[in-house]
Amino acid sequence: MERKKILLRLDPVVHDALARWASDELRSTNSQIEFLLRRALSEAGRLPDGVGRMRPRGRPRKTPQDDEHEEGADDGDAGAPG
């Protein structure tokens, strides 16, 4: 599902506070805003049924494909004359 893009204007002080809070929670500022909006919708009884789940916070977990890519990245100079 494609994500909606919006322009959001914030007071710089509010943005800075959100960015610090997001960092503390290991989220991007954008993810923190979405998290807070979802929580507010839920508490107000307005979160629609069937809404998709948010990606877990923090860095995505490595997959076996990521490990293969990293191993291949170190082989770039293998066999090259030194």
C-alpha cells in the first residue's frame, strides 16, 4: 500500500521537541508523528478497523540476504594485483 504524503507546518520549537522524543524512542520524526496520531485516534475511538500496523521502532532486522550482500561487499578487491 502506498503511503500518503502531506506537507505539515510546525512551530520549530514543537518540531525540535518531537525530533528529540523520536530519537529517544528510536523512531524517525515522521514515525513519531504517525505513532502519536494513531494513539490519539485510538483513544478517541476513531482509529478505523483494518488500519495497517506500523513498522517496529529501531533499525530493521538483518535478513540472510543482508548478510550475503555484506560478505560480497568485502570481496571487491579480492584477486586484484597489489
